Amino acid sequence: MSTSNGPEMRAARDAVGAYLHAAAPSNSPASIAHHLGLGAVGSLESKLRVHFRAAHALSFSSATSALFALGLALKISGKEFICPPLTWGGSISTWLFLGARPVFADTDANLTLRPDAVRRAITRDTAAILAVDFHGVPHNQDAIGKLAAEHGLFYVADSAAGLGAKRAGVPSGSLADAAVLSFGAGKTIPAGEGGAAVTNNTALYRTLLSLSQHPLRQRVELGLDDSTEFGWNARMAPLSAVWADAVFEHRLAALARRQRHALALLDAVNASGLTQPTHFSFDGILPTFSRVTAAWKGRPRPKLLLQHLRHHGFLVTLTTLNTRLLPDHHTFQTQFGSLARVHGVLKYARVQLSRRFMIHEQTLDLVGGSSK
């Protein structure tokens, strides 16, 4: 977040203070507004619908709980789903606990799902594709969406790190059957905790609502006959919703500044000739840059790159990309290895990991908020 006296912090403080004052009486309308999807919850969901050009948005306690609800709604238990080997384990953990079987497909140069690898991994047992905006880089949603439609598969976008990312001007995740977002630490809009799902599928939205939201909201939106008390509480905490709603526009503006600065930094990295070229702007790709990475072209020459970047006005540090492929994790192998299928040897993902490194710059964090 910005400095303690900046407009973003003032907006958050004012909104939280106003909520605490209004909700202090336990029977006040403000104290139960989130049960009904009103107040800051309703405002935040409205902003998400506009941003993603979606018919529906539903707030959750976390992106993980949203993915769990989607797994239940899709009846994913016992079925195969295709996913990238490079992602946070929480992207797939809830589906694993539901007994779904992951199929790991190779990645592209941006470390997101490679469409031709996804096509080769599809079998008659495949039920869904789970694509991830790894490090905030938007996956190829146009190609993935076409594959899903061609084979009758459900397509979920884990855009937890991708809120504000775009491809060809289209928000990442907006072409999926459902996209999942996070408001946790280090995300585009950090609000302590929280998540959301956006979709244009009304039947799916109604199912998610009945699984996760308060019966009071269900009665309003679904009707008395379709409401249920047998879901679970996956609602976003009202204070997190107040926080996220208050800083929504501030954070997207800060992200735009961060994106411009990161693209300029990568242009300087490209000009060094020491790394594999990154052509985000040319390819119409606009990441959130939750992590800024590059890959060595040949032998790593960090001192030479640091000198080059310093000459261009960028004071950075370089660190190893400390990431492992999910199927290589010992805990994954121990707990879920029997469920998994790895399509091919994941050659491209492994080569990229061996050459990738992270670029850290204090100015980048200051212009767009810390991503760490």
C-alpha cells in the first residue's frame, strides 16, 4: 500500500472507520449488510463485474475457498483436470482434496499453460482446464478458451495474481467460464484476506451462491424455495470488503504505474543482449508483474547485467527463481502423487526454470506498491 498519509491509505482509514461506527450496534443494518451481499460487499462485486465485463461476481473469504466452491459446483471429484506445473500449490490443493486428478501440461515462454501441450494432454477423462496467471502474466485465454469449447471442458482461470493483467486489451480471466481472484497480501488489491469469483454462467453463479453465502442473501437472489442452510461460510469478512472497495481504483492506478515502469525495465534488460527476449508489449501482453523475471540467453552474467541496468538508471538486485515444479514437490508426491499424471517431460518448464531469475528494484515497489 502507499504511504501512511497518501490518498489510498486515507480512503481505507475513512471507509473502515465509517463502517466500524455504523456497524457497532450488533443489530444495525450495517452489521448484517454483508450477509445480504450489500454495502461494501455489493459495491466491490459491482466493480469486479465492470472490470471483467462479467454478469456475476461473488466475494469469498479467499481465492482458495472460491476454488473449493468451484470444485464442488463442477463435481470435479474423481475427474481429471489439466493444469500447469508452475503455480502455487494452493491453486490445485482444494481440487486434490476433493479427489480430482491433476494432469500437468508444459508451459510456454511466459511460464503459463502452453495451448498445444494442453491439446495433447486432453483425454476422454478430462473434465476441466485450470489455467494460472503465474507471476501475474496473463495466460493465453483466447487459445485455452477455444480448446475448452472444442472439447466440452470447463475452463477456470486462477487470476489470483492477475487482477489488472490483460491480453490484447482484454482482462485476464474474463474469457474463462469462471475466474478466481485474491485480495491477499502481495496481490493487486491487498485487503488482508479475501477472494472472489467472476462468471457469465448464471447457473454456476447460483450454485456458488448456495454453497458459500448466507441464507439471507440466498433468499433474496435465489428465492425462498432455492435457499439452503446446508452450505458453508465462505463469505468475505466485511472489513476486508470495506478495505478492498475503498482502495479499488487507487490500486488499479498504482498498478498501471508499476506496469509502465516494469515494461521500461524489461526493455533495458532486453537491450543488454544477455537474456532471452521478452516482448510483452509487442505481443499485446500486459502482466501485473507480481514478480519480474527474465531468463539468461547463455551463461549467466549477473555483474554485466547489473552494470548495464545501472547505466540505464535502474538499480536492481538479482536473485534465483526459487521455484519447483509442483509434481517434483516431496509433499505433493507423498500426499497426491498417486492421483497425478504428467503429460510429457515438461521440458520447456524445466529449461525455463534452470535459466530464470528474479529482478528486484525498490523504485518498482514504490511506484506500484510492494509485490513482496
